[in-house]
Amino acid sequence: MPVTLVAATTEPSCYSAFVNEWWCAQYVEDRHADIIAATTEHLRITVAAVLLGLVLAFPLALLARRFPRLESTVLGVSTGLYTIPSLALFPLLVPFTGLSATTVVIGLAVYALTILVRGLLDGLRSVPEEVVESAVGLGYGSTRLLLKVQLPLALPVLVASLRVATVSTVALTTVGTLVSYGGLGDLISHAVQRNFRAELVTAAVLCVVIALVLDVALVVLQRLLTPWTRSTGRATR
């Protein structure tokens, strides 16, 4: 065998213990299956947690809106839940949900409440009173008024809070590694324990990419659902 070939086959890769570079394309190529699996899990948990948080926040915001005296209590509880450390919250959920992705989804949904409840309340408050009065004068009932008038007009504020909650949840999903369902957080934890630089950087970069992609998707969704805002913007220009 030629000497050059022997040298090429024995030379350590850029993510070996001898080299351990911060960025290594060979690592991505060799471990692409693990990276794709972790990224998919991370994305799935993030989306599920945000959707669950939105489902939970909606009735809470309506309750606080309907009964102003309860607003401070609702906001206080949602904010108080956010202060519970994940090191305590996830183990508290494990006896009920086990070591599963459900544990992470529920925990992250609880953390998202403090942002989503306030966002829903602010969105509903942003609807002009004269618009509400006009709709009531036209015979709109409370449910129809909410679904046809208030929620559509509140969408820009709601989506803004949803974007913040989503980006925050992308970062917090990594904590799910406490119960072995942290998506890219599992790779980050493994990399930190073994000083695996290429794995650490790859997982961190993918977290940022997921956050950016979801943020852009929400902006596009808002524009699709609120076409009148684009017409207003063109008219003012």
C-alpha cells in the first residue's frame, strides 16, 4: 500500500480526540442520522408545547378578560409557574407522565403561559371599542363577536407574543435532556460531558436555525391571516 494512502487512512478526523475542532463537516456527514433524529424530536416537542400552551392560555385569558378582578390572579399564577426551575418541574411531572416526551411538552407549555396569556389579553385590549360597539349593534353575540371580530383584530399582537414564546421554547426544549427527551439538548449534553466541540457547535447552530425558521413561519402565517394589514400598509405609503 502506498505511503500516502496509509497516511490518509490513519490521519485523525477533525472531530477525533486528537483534533477536536469546533466545526467539522465530517462529523455532520458521519452522524447525520443522529442529528436528523435529534432535530426532528426538538422541532416536534417545540411545536407541541407551544400549541398546548396556546390551548391552555386561551381560556385563562378569556377568564381574566371576562372577570377583571381575576386578572391579577391569572397573571400571577402564570408568572409564578414560570419561576419553577425545570430541575424541579420535570421530576414533579415524571410520576404522572413518565420519562417521555409528554413530560417535556407539558412542562414547556406551562412555561409558555406567562407570555401567551399576556399576549392574548393585550391583543384583545388592542381591539378598538368602537369596532366592538358597532358589531354589537349589528347583532353579534359574545361568541360570534369574539371569533369574527376580536380575535382577527387581535392577531398581530397575539402572533407577536407567539413568536416570543416559540423562540423561548426552542431554547428551553434543550432542558428536556433531564428526562432523555431534549432533542438537540441531548447532543449538547453529550458534547459538554465529553468536550465534543463539533457536536456542541452543530447542535447549537441547529437550535438557532429552528428558532429562525419557526419565527419566519409565524410572520408568514400572520400575513396570510391578516390581509387587511398589508392593504393598510400600502395605503399609508
